[in-house]
Amino acid sequence: METALDKTNTKRPPAYLNALVFLCVLLIGADTWGVNIGGFNFRFVQLILLAAGLIIVVKNKYKFYFSPVLLAFIGLYFVSCLFSVSITESLIYFVWLLYNIFIILFLFASYVSSYGIRNFMKILRISFYVQTVLLAVQFFLELIAGYKIPFFTTGTFMGIPRPALWFYEPSYLATYFSFWLICCGYLFLRTYKRIFLIDFLFALAGMALCTATTGFLAIGATFIIMFLSAFYYKRNKVVIILVAAALVAYIAIILLLPNVLSVFVGRLFSDGIVSASGGRIGMWSETWKVFLTRPLFGVGPNCYGEFLGFDRSYVPSNVTLELLATTGIFTTFALILFISLIIRNSFRVYKKVRGEDSLALWALSIGLILFLIVLQANQGYMRLYMWMIFGILMGGASYVKKQSLISTEEKNA
């Protein structure tokens, strides 16, 4: 039965804009494709994002999505720069923050609000399919022939290839994939649509090929959440498929790559989570102590290493502690509140207006929650794809509300 949101008045975006946005989404994690200028890495994808943003402005689709909380975050962030151990370096970082807000957050919010959630979901789907295929090519070329694809991040641990495409490292790629994995799984759980099952299996394969411990933990968390949700919604078919998928994946890994699970999962039990984290968890106490030295406004954005007598490449290993240590408690609270309101607004929209778009918005919100949990294993609140996800949810909520209003007006006409 067609719901109020299944029939919309949304205009299709021009093909060239869709192609440009697709490139933005595909390469949003291309941290290694850029140039270093003055100690800062300027990524090539940022130029593509600027081009896409310019087109949306020209088409009169660009919108500002300011809120009191976002304005408070920007203001407090600026104040933390003024209290920095290196004001100049922090102010440069502040410019990067403004880029993320105006060029990424507002760009994707404007695009999704104007052209719809389902249109953007198609772009996400293709981008993750392409990434999974490239991961498989990169992984098996190195495993079988020892060939490393130029311009792709790669490494080997105990004879096991660790592909990361254009991301800094496999755990970054796995963090990004976790967002899409649970989103697709949840949509299949609720709709039984085959396309979402295919999406889920592709994402699962991509996560496994990352060979990141954080990725395997995210897979485990996803299966647990989906099992619980399947029982709650009485989706027995999903439970059977999940069990089958888990068994097939396990058997395939054991037969084809017997060392992967023992190295990247088994060490959690043999060495403990602290050791398996590569020393990252052990650094959390150091970052906490730095925070306690300047709890109000921090040591300054991008100045953590400088404060400790290292260069700027020395960074914290937890994103929340990084915010606390570098920007202080007020700025950190403002960002957490901003994210919480985005998620709450998405959930509230779904409860008020039911339809395919609002369900996708709900699933994307769950994806953001898992993404943020996995992100705690690393630093990086400036990650471009995190601000993209924020924009998707903000624009998605705006789109659903707008379509609901149009539907109501048409009924009353």
C-alpha cells in the first residue's frame, strides 16, 4: 500500500550533478590522495566537493542549516583556538572546520533535502559496491601475486594483506563501512527487500576484506543488534538468513584465509583488548591527563602533539578524548549535543511520518550510532565522511517533513 511519502513531487537531479556527487561519496575517505601544504593535507576530493557545492548553489538548492547548538559549537571552537598553545595552527584548523560545515555538512544536507533520500541511497549503494570490488581486487592481487596497486594504501600483517583503498589505514575504512553495513541490514530486516540483503552481503564482504579488528568487532555488534531486532519484530526469516550468512562467512574465511580470524579476532582473547588495540587504549590515560591540565578550552585544536613536545602528527587515539583534550569540555559537549539532536530529530520524524523515506532515515541514524561507537577506536572528528553522514541525516529529516507537508496540502486542496 502506498504511503504518504511513497508518492513525492521530487524532481530528478541532472545526471552530471549525480555523477559529481557520486565521486564525492566514493572518494570521501581518500585521505591519502592529496598534497601536504604547510603541514596540512589538502585532499583532491575537496576540490570535487567544492565543484558539487558550486553547482548546487547555482541551481539555487543550497541551504544553510544553522541551529543554536551548531552556532554554539562553532563559537566555542573558535574560543578554544584563542586559548591554544599555538593560536595560528589552531585557527588554520578552525578554517578546516568551517569547510566541513559549509562545503560538506550543508552540501549533502541541501542535496538530500532537494532530491530525496532514496535517490541518495542509490548513490551510496553504488559507491560501496565499487569499494568492495576494489578491495577484493587489491586483497587477492597482493595475496596471490604479491602485487600492490599504486596509489592504494596497503600493508601486510603476519602474511595477511591489509587493503585500505585510499584511506589512511584499514580501521578507518572499516569504520566507514560499519555505517553502511548496519543500515542495509536493518532495512532488510524491516522490508524483506532483496536489494537490501545484497547491500548487506556486499558490505559484510567489504568489512571482512579490511582485515581490521575494529571491523570484525563492528560485524559482531551488527549481528547482535540485528538478532535482537529480528526477535523484537518477529522476523524469523531474517534470523535464519543471519545464521546462514554467519556460517558461510566463517567457513569461507577458515578455508580460504585460515589466519585472518586467529590474528585479528583471536588476539582479543589471547592478548587482551589493550594489547590487540595496538597500544591505542593504553594511550587513553595520557590523553585524559592532557585534558585535566586544561579542562575548559583544551590545549588547542591540532596542537596535542605540540603540547607534549612532539610534532602535529602525534595525535590522541580516541575521538572523544581528542575533543576534550584539544578543545575542552564546553566545545565537546556542544558537538555531542549537536549529534544527539540530529539522531533524535531523525527518530522523531520516523515516528510521526511513516514511509520508505522515513524508514531509510531511521536506518541511517542507526548506522551513524554504530559508526560513532566504532570511531572511538580512533581519533578524527574532522573526518569528511562523518560530516557527510551528519548532512545526510539533516537533509533527510528536512526532506521527509517537506514531502509530508506537500502531501497534507494536496489532500486538503
